[in-house]
Amino acid sequence: MKCKMEQDRIPGWKGSTAAQWAVIQAYALASLPGRVGAALWQTDTAQGERFTECLEFLLKDMAEKHKPT
């Protein structure tokens, strides 16, 4: 994720545009670990909502920790 963010010059969660954030979400869902829960992404079930919430938290956390200095 860090490499993808650096490649796309995404400064972090707060400094990114909606389009940049959508690219990061899509990349995470397409990656091998993300594929497991990709079917749950934004589904209207308790498990889907929890997966979406956890993925958002993970991506935001990664973006903040790896933003360029």
C-alpha cells in the first residue's frame, strides 16, 4: 500500500482527493488479501459493514503512518 501511495503521489488520507482515495480502496480490494473480503465491500449485511469499516480504518491508518515528510 505504501508503494502504491508513493507511486500515485498520495500524501495521506487527509490530503488526498476522493478520486485518489477511491484508487487506494480499489487497489486494496484487488490485492490478494483484499480479495477474500472484496465480495463483502459495502454490502448491506453486518459482516459487510464490519469489513468495510475495518478496511477504511486500515487504509486511513496506513496513509497517516506513511505520508511523506
